[in-house]
Amino acid sequence: MNNITRIESPVGFAVAVENPSVMSAFMHKAAYIPCICISGQPNITCLIVLKQLYSSGCKLYYSGDFDPEGILIADKLWRRFPKMEFICMEEFYYRKSLSNVFLDEKRLKKLERVENQNLRKLSSYISDIKFAGYQERITEDIIAFANKALYLS
């Protein structure tokens, strides 16, 4: 990866997702849309790929889980790539993705470190509800957003 100096997207954007199952759905239903799986905390290879895409002028979209760890990943990526936009990471999609996984105060306290305004608003909502949401439950919505972005580009 150190020898790669430029990565471009043939469609002008790329989608980054947190979970491998969402990436798998992209591969089966929207293989024509460039997608990268962060697989939890992004490793150095993921960060290099995202940096190269971002540096080439590629628009980056990100979608992750609605739990403190997922929100912090989104926030950290946004700090690295300030023009990155979030896909399906609003209250509506959080409600749609809800699980029965209770978030205790220790985990919710992590949300205090979030800097992005939109993610702070979402974090407040998650703190009120106290349950995690997972992007696997909104995979079709994420793919639909990416298809719409493709159509509009």
C-alpha cells in the first residue's frame, strides 16, 4: 500500500461501511458502486485507501452502527476527512435499526467525546433511548442511497 500514490473512483464517490455483512450486500446487489468495509475500527490499510480516495477528490460517504463505538468511528473518520458525509445516520434510521441491546451508562458516556454536530444530536437521541441500532437492519436503505447518489452523479 505504501507504493500506491493515487486511488480514484470511477463514479466519483465511494461508500465506506462498518460491517462486513453490509459490504457483502453491496457486492451482491450493487457491485458497480465502490464500497470499502471498515470492519470495526479502521486499520491502516483502510485509512490509506480512504485517504487516497479523498485526496483524489472522491466524495466519501460513511454508514456505521448506532452504538457508542460506531458513532465514535464515524466521528473519527469525519475528523480525518471533514467533507465525508454520513448515509442513513439520522434518528429515523436509528429507530429503524433498533435492537434489544441495552447501552449502559459506561458505554453511553463515550458519546461525550463526539465532535461532529450531527453525530452529537444523534448521540443525544441514542442516550435517551439507551438501545443500540445496527446497520445490518438498514442495509437496503444504505444501498438505495448509494444508487440514488450514482444516478445523481
